Amino acid sequence: MIHQADIKEHMEVVGSDGQHVGTVDHLTKAGLVKLTRSDSKDGQHHLFPVSWVERIDQKVHLSKSSGDAKAQWQTAA
């Protein structure tokens, strides 16, 4: 079971393929993981639901590939 409290700022997020997706900025009150802008090619914050997280160790590992995560994430307004 994933504990949201285990997701910390500056943790690397990787897809199920082991590829870099982004770096955690923070968790929103709505239960979304917000990624840093500085680590984004388009300079925007991107968000995804905690339900995508498969496991957490030194990194946040997603159940989706990096490509799928990037195709389905939300862009912060």
C-alpha cells in the first residue's frame, strides 16, 4: 500500500520503464503529485494522481511507462 506521506519533495519520479518522468514539487490537497517546472521541457508544472504510484523507495515508481504518464498527465494552469 502506498502512503502519500512517503512522497517527498525533490524525489525523482520514474515510469515503469525506468525512464525519468520528473521531480516531485509537492502533493496537492486534491491528492495529486505536482512536478517541478524546472525539470519540465515545456517549463510547466505537471500533475498526476497518486493512484499511478506503484511503489516508493528512493524514487517514486509509476505503474505507467514514462511515455504514457507524459501523455496522460495534467498541465497546471
